[in-house]
Amino acid sequence: MPPTYLNQKGLERWAGAVYARTNGEVEIVLYPGESLIRGKEMLEAVGTGRVEMGWLSPGYFAGTIPALMFWDIPGIWSGVDPFLEAIKPGSEIERILREEYLKHDVYNLSWSLFGLMNGFSKKLMRLPEDVEGVKIRVYSKSGAYMWGDILKGSPVYMSSAEIYMALKTGLIDAVHQSAETFVGRKAHEEAGHCCDLKLHFVAGSTGVNSDVWNGLPADTRQIIEEEYINWAVDWVNKEMIAADEEAFDTIVEAGWTRHIPTPEEREAWATALAPMKDWYIEQAGPVAEKLLAEAAKYWK
């Protein structure tokens, strides 16, 4: 991740706390901005021991671990607070996904908020039918299915680093992104109308090679996990929610519309996107059913 990302800043605080609590015996060296390993290679690199640990962006690995599409399914959370309660350390969702990662020799630390996802566009997409024909940036297979197959838009795969120029040159008309990253990439200079549905919430995590993890003393593992929760989870979650609001302030100040959908509009989106759950189950099987059932317990 770039050094400016809140998750990266949380990892830096975590590394410092672990170093202090172990009196310098454990030093976690961070390489931001894919300076050591490309993000798309991280699961394989950690699992095979090429690196001891790494940040795992789930959108990269849904082809290998279909259960990870869970983070991209819209309409399963009633808000960010129930979402964070459902994925907190020790949760059943954490346990299920940790088992999926262990199949690839990766021990997954706890999940933290990675993005409150929305659609930002040059023309306000107030209702599902407004998406038809719109060229929209996506980052995942599930995003392409949602914006393309279901909503009849025209999805274009690209990294967040490319969205500013893609909007400026007309390659795309809209972006599937969090407000914080959207503004961080200066994309609000070219687009920014948003029907603020908070379509879904994406979480990310750090994975440790399972042999490396199991080889650490129990007290060291405890320190690593406790400080990870303090800084890479709790601190990040708090800062991410605040940053989302600050980003929307910037977007509105730039002259774009932050539209708060009416109950009728929310219902229209919910009806249109309902097939995503069945599609997810088709892709990931019984583990998808377990995750969706667990999420449903937190609807408020």
C-alpha cells in the first residue's frame, strides 16, 4: 500500500508497538507501495515463505479463494457499526476466513476496514437504471458482475492509481471506490456525484507464513496480535470512518452532489442487487452460505 493509506499508517504504529513491547527482539520491517512484492503476488509469496508476512487485499485473491468475494457483496450490512461488530477479532467470520487462508499456508491476523465503497460518477447515478451504459472502473470479478451483468454498465478493470487519468481522458465515466481513496487519487477533480448507499464495506488484513507464525513463542504471538488489534484494527477503523466523512466534505466543496437516497431509492437498489447473493453462493459454495448467514445476524 502507498505510505499515505491509513492501513499502512496503522501497520507502522503496530510495528513500532511490537518493537517496544519486545524490547527490540521483534522488528517488523515494512515495505510500502509494493516495493518488495506486488500486491497480486502476496498470497503466494507469504504462503511459500518468499516473505514472512504481507498485506492481503482480498480483491486480488478471490479467484484463488472465492470466499473472499464476501467483502464485495452489497446489501448485507445495515451500516458500518454492525459490519465492524461482525468482523471483530474472535468473530465467527474471522474464524471462517482464517481457515480459508490456512489452506494456503497463511495465518491471517484480524480484519480491519479497508474501504466504505460507493459509486462516484460524472452524472449522478440515483437509481439502478442510471448505470446502464456507464463506463465504470472496477477492481474485482464480483464488481464486474455487479456493475456489468446486473446493472448493465460497462465495467473497466484498473487500479486506483489509474482512475484520475482515466476520468480525465474519458476512458471511464464512473469509479467504484471508497471516498477516501477517490479523493486521495485527486479523482474528485474530474468526477464526484455520488448516491451515498455505502454499497458494501471492504476489509483487509495481514497474513503471516504459517510456519513462521507457529515457530514464534506463544508470548510473542500474543504481543503481535494484541498490538495488531490496537493499531491495525481499532485505530484504523476509527480513522477510516472519519476520513470517509472528510473526503465527502472535499467532494461536495468541489461542486459534486452527495445524494442521500430515499427509502424508495434504497429499496430499488436492494431489489436490483439481490442476485449478488445467489451469484456469490454459486462461486464460493457452502462457505459463502455460512458467511452470509453470519452477516445476517448483525442486521439492525
